[in-house]
Amino acid sequence: VKLDGGTHKYMVANTKLCLGFEGVSSTSVDDYSDNRATGSFSGSLSRVDDIFDKAMLFDGSTGYIYITNPANTIPSGSGVFTIDCVIRPDTMGNETIISYGSNANNQANIFYITANSVGHDFSGSALTYTTGDISGVWSYIAVTFDGTTRTLYYNGTSVATDSPSPDVASPSVIHI
């Protein structure tokens, strides 16, 4: 994500979390939204220069970023949200991109990739889109929920919709 003067050039009003990797330290990353959360690193992560200036390289097994939910600003229950990111997987497989909530009680919000698709699981209700193998390819993926309809996007195009009945537990930590 390219940042200009500490402000994400695509950030819109009511953004709850906006991570940029331009000025990343060796142990944390800052949130450029008004909430100013800090993401801490765990496992093997490194910052790399790439097509989008700076990106994080996750090792695929132990590396992740965790963020303590600042003042409970991340949506829970059936709260509206948008999660979007640009990814370039080295290989395809069952990998979580972002998750929060409670897996144990089927009250989680999970954005992920599989061997041939991208998907979003919302309180046990999965919405997926078959991408084929996108290894080594930069792809923009997003999921939105307006309180009624969930929409999955792949490279800016709406590719799947449904109307789930979410019950996401209030997250204390977000994992990326």
C-alpha cells in the first residue's frame, strides 16, 4: 500500500484500520486511520520493495501481524464492513489473509485463499470464487457487507453475493 505523507491515498471516511508498509519498523506496523492502532509482528516477516513500493512478505507458516482492537472499533455482530487487500501468493493453498472473532463459537470473520479460490467465511457461511492458480500474480481482492448483502470482489469485479446471517463475536485481536 503506497502512503503519501502519512495518509493512505485511497482511505475514505470511517476507515477503521489502514495498514501501510512504507515506514515499517522491524517489529511493528502503524495504522493510518484515525484509530492509530499498532500491528505487531510474530514469526517470520520481512518488508520487500515490489510493484506497490513496499509490501510484507509472509513466510506462509509462522509469520503474521496481530492488532489489538482499538476501542472496539472493528465491526462485530452484523456490523457493516469492507476488507480489501492486494495479494501475490507464492503458492496457492489454504491460507488465512485476515481473521477476527471466535472460531470456537462459529462467530468469526475470515478472509482466505485456497488451492484455486478466494473466499470469505462469516459465522460458518462461506462465499467463494474460483480464481484458478494465481501464484505470482498481484490480485486485488475485497469483501463487503452492508448489513444484509455480502459481496466478494476479484480485481475490482463483483464475482459472488449472498445474504448471510452473521453473528461475529467482538474481536479483541485481529490477525493478518
